[in-house]
Amino acid sequence: MRLAILAFAAGVLVLQLQPDLPAWPPWLSGAAAASVLSVFVRGLPRRCLALAACGLLGFAWAAWRAEVRLADRLDPAWEGRDVEVVGVVAGLPQALARGARFEFAVETVSTAEAVLPERVQLAWYGVDPGALHPGQRWRFVVRLKRPHGGANPGGFDYEAWLLERGIRATGYVRPAPATLLDPRVGHPAWWVERLRDEVRRSFERRLPADTHPWAGILVALAIGDQKAVDGDLWAIFNRTGTTHLMSISGLHVTLVAALFGRLLAAVWRRVPGLALRLPAQQAGLCAAALAAAGYALFAGFAVPAQRTLYMLLVAAAAMLSGRLLAPGRILAAALLAVLLADPWAVLAPGFWLSFGAVAALLHVGAARLGGGAGWRARIADWGLVQWAATLASLPVLLLVFQQFSLVSPLANALAVPVISLLVTPLALLGAVLPGPWLLMLDHALLDLLMRFLFWCSGWPVWQAAAPPWWAALAAAAGVALCLLPRGLPGRALGLVLLLPAAAWPVVPPPLGVAWISVLDVGQGLAAVIRSGDRVAVYDPGPAYGPDSDAGQRIVVPYLRWLGIDRVDLLILSHRDADHAGGAASLRAALSVGETLAWPPEPGERPCLAGRRLDWDGVALRVLHPATPGRHGNHDACVVAVEAGGRRMLLTSDIEAADEADLLRRAAPLKADVLLVPHHGSLTSSSAEFVAAVGATDALVSAGYRNRFGHPRPEVAARYERAGTRLWRTDRDGALLVELAPAGATVTAWRDQRRRYWHGR
């Protein structure tokens, strides 16, 4: 059974890596044929055919589910148009700087001929977040667009995240009058969300944020609302390897289930009539399963909670039927249940961390855990648990996040018991009992732990470039070998198999070659220039809000994906928020050497025409501004990158007047690749400038359906008439440029790593 379920899971995973959805009936036919053939053969061929059939069945199941979900879509003809809808607030509203964001279940569409998906995500600017509650029915006028997110190497796939949650369009509420039709819709799903919302607001009232900085963590532990945690704290949890504890994990669900199960079993065995009808142990297990189901739903039903719930349900069913199932079979059954309910779960790191950690504990459990008595044996068992969980997470952390906390075992040794046995139970009790005293005590305990974690965060973090998939698989095999019982051969080989993933080298450009990446940051600009071992960042991208920017969400993850922990040169072309908004996050996360900017701030050097840097056969030349004194776009820093006899021109937000100034000064504008000025605005890219540059390829950094209409059609037509191929980050994702003696080439990340849900 276990191998069959693993084959099914492999089929699901293979489907999620496809660039396009295949026609699924042939795959079902293949699975049926393999199943029929397995009847007529014996031995190893029969087993192989059965596993192949299971894999094809998993592939077909995931393909069918994807087709159904993608069919629920927004017609492109209705993007950006006003549509009147009636629906229900379907989840916890999240406060924004100027309003709120929430999921909305569409019930009826009043606008004639408009067809909308069943669930959308809306932002409502200007509304008091306190006026929105789950289960409210509203009439809105909205503007929507299809799911779209940045496509960058090492970046978060926002479109996949939306697909998994069934959110098939995003948009915002228009200023037209909104009408509250029903404050409480009678539906079980909305009752649960309403209860979660009331608990969150109760925590906010009893633990004011200005005096209780960790209140958001308690909210996350009680109801699974991870967005309640301040964004800066996630960096601390990442550096200490305790991120898994700050959300509803399988450990928390198990704790609640065990508490309820033991309480009911203790009462049950004291009532003879009940004990005669059903053994107390079985009654306790049923109570544990019901408690786990209730808590998992209350906490948002994340993958770790699902895994624990399904394991408890399988164990309860097996015990009630009189059968005894091995823990590995129970874990496999939970895996199958998760994938049947959510075939996109394999895309989430939490899926691999959750199942990997439990599999590692089962792997070492039979050989060691519970094998001794006394406090020394208990300490040894606890240490083995920490070692197994830490080692099991290593391949996933290196593959997905490219870093591993060296202090994680020490941090978790204290954080796991404190969070699981003290902080989380007190938070759950505080959600039920009135009065602030219990939550204040819980916050005080958490404050002591946070002081310890802040101290641990100063320890070094192991970082390496993102390993290839085969190195991650080898590392997983290495983990299994390292966790073998002492004395068995092969443990040393496990360390060898871990090495490629743990120390995958940074791959620099060849001598005299430059690699320039124009990242997909939305409406703004961020570019990374690499030459040999040198790295420059030309603008770190826009600020998205008070707690979020492109430096934190895109530029730093991209550099870590490459294995880079230092930026030699930061160029801030100008101070506009869509170009320099990510500077603080970049400097906080990585070591930054020299900074060029205009106007320069203390510690920065002026970015003026005539400055030149030579890096291993690659030159960076500043062409503008020559005579600064104007402001904003007019003083934007223009840089030419030269390598192997090829050139790329980075022009930031210069306007037509600045282009004329460059032409008048006879600046060397001829280039193979051009970063289009001002995102393709009508105020730039004059015909004379386009002709003088004569680029073969022109790159536009712009946001999907941005409100400025960049790049403007007139500007795009101007480049097309000049014979220049136009690339766009909103359509093509990150644009990767290579300047080499053999020529200048441009490749699009969406073409390299396309998935079937992109653009749909």
C-alpha cells in the first residue's frame, strides 16, 4: 500500500511540474491498461505495472482537478471593467495601510453577460477593517483581473498560491456605494470563520499592540492567522529555524487531540455502562479525532493540521475495526487523503517539511525511541527527536530557501516545549475564558522566549546556492542513511550524499561576460548585474506597503537563490519609491559595499556622468546626469554595461528632455539591449533616442495591467517600427540578459519555468 500511495503522489507531483495540461483521458486509459496487464503477469513485472498504474492515476487525478478549477475563470474581456456582484466575505479580513483585503464568495452577478469565478480576492480601500466580518453578505461594484504574480528565479509563485486556494481573480471594490445586505449569513463555513474573527478581535482588545508586541503570534497560534504576525518577526524565526512553531503545526493539533482524548477516556472508564459498550481507549481515540477535526477547521485547515487529522482518523478507524496498522501505513493513508483533497499541496514547502519530519521520526522511532528508562534515556530520546526533525528539514530548506539555521537545534530545544506545552495551550484557553489575565501571562512567557530567539538570531546561518533537484533527492537519501541505528553500515555515506545540496557552489559568469537580470517586481524596477564574483544591484524595486517591498520579497530571495550574500555595488538611480523602495530591506538582509545615488545621502557617493568601474573585463559607465540640479526623473542615473564588445543601457526613468541632453552631449548610446526609459511612458523613448540606441532587444519593467498603461501602445509601436524586439516583465516574467563576445541574448523566465496555471 505504501509504495502504491507514493507512486500516486509522484504522479501528482509530475503533473504540477507540467508547462501545459495534457488531455487526461489517455492517461486514465494508460492506468487502466497497466492495471489489466498486471492481472496476467506475476512477480516483479506485476508490481512494476501496478505502481505505474498508480502513478498514472495520480497524474490523471491532478490533471482532472486542475481542469475543473481552471474552468472557473474570469473572461479576459471583463478584466478592468466595473461589475456589480453580491456575495459573502469568506475569510478573515486582513488590515491594509488604507483599508482591508479579504476573500469574497460570489453568489450572483448583476451586470449583464459578465461571468465571474466563484471566489475572488478583493481589496477595499478607505474602509474601516473593523466593519468587515466573515459571513457578511455585501453588494459591491468591483474591478477584477485574472490571477497574476511576479515570475522570478527563487521567488514565490503567487499564482500557484491563489490556485490552491481556489481564488480565480483578484481586484478591488470601486468607490460606488456598497450595501450590506445581511450581517450574518447562516452557513456552517461562515460560522467557523466568524468564530475565528471574534477570537482575533478579542485578542486585539485584550492585548493592545502598542504594549504587547507578540500579540500577533498568539493569534497565529490560536486560530492559524499567520498574517497577524509582524513581517519583521518572520526573519527572526527563519534565522532560528522556528518558523514551523509559529503556525498551527501537527504538534499543536496532536496536543489538543491528546488532551481531549485523555480527558474523555478518564471519564469514560469511570462509568461502567459506557466502558462495557465501548472500551475507554477507543472512546478516547474517537474524542481525540473529533477534537483534532474541530481544531484543524478552527485553525484554517493548513497542510500540517490536515496530515495530523487524517492520521488520527485512520488510526481511530483501524482501532474501531480491530485492526492494528503500522505507523508508516497510517502516514501513507494521510498522504493519500491530503492529495485527494488538495493535489496542489505538493507545491507548498510546508507539505514536504510536515511529512518529511514525521517520516524521519518514524524512521528512527522503532530503533531508539522508548528504548530506555530514566531521565538520561528521556534526554537522549528528546535529543534524537530534535536531530531527526532538524536533519529531515535540511533538503527542503536548502532547495526552497537556500539557507539553514545552524542554531536551529538549540533554539528548538527550548522553543518546542515552551510553545507546545505552555504558550499554545494558554492561548487556546485565553480564547475561551474571559478576562485579560491569562493572555497577559501567556504574553509574558512568550516575551521570555522571544528574548532567547533574538539572541539566537545573531548566530550564523548556513547559506548555499539553490541545488538542482537531483542533489535534493540525494540529500533526502543521505538523511535516511544518517538516521540509521548506530552500528549499521552506510551512515558515513549519508553525510557524503548531503554535501552537494549543502554546499552547492555559486556559478559566476565566465571572464569578460556580464549577466543582467531585470526582475519582475511589478510597477517599478530592480536589476541585478553580475560579473565574475562581483554583484551590483541597479535599483532594489518598489515599496508595496509599510511592511513589504521588492527588496524583501524578490531581490533578496533571488540573490540567495544564486548563493550570493554580498552586494558590491548598489545603484539607486533616483529616490522614487518604485525604484528605491526596497533599499532598506536589501541592506538589512545582505552586506552592501559601495552605494551610488543622486542626490547622495551620508555614506553614499554621487552617481554622476563620467564615473566608471571595471570588473574582470566588464565595465559599468555612468552616462547621466552630467549637470544635476533638476529633480526626480530628470536626475535619474543612466548606466551602460559593457562586456565582450556588447552593451546594455539601463535608463531608469529619464524623460524625453534627458534623452535629448544625452544626444546633445554625444554620449555613447549605441547598445545591443535597452532597458526602456520610464517603463514605456509617453514622456520618454523619443524616436531620435530609439534610433540612436539601435537596440536589438528592448526590455520594459512594468506591472500587470498597471494604472498608467505602461508600456503605452504608441511607444511599443515605435520600437516595433525600429525593428526592436520588445520584452515585458508583466508578460514574460524576469528577463535574463547575457552580454558575451558571441552576442547579446535575452531569455524570459516564464518561458524557462512555465507552469500550466500561468496566465490562466
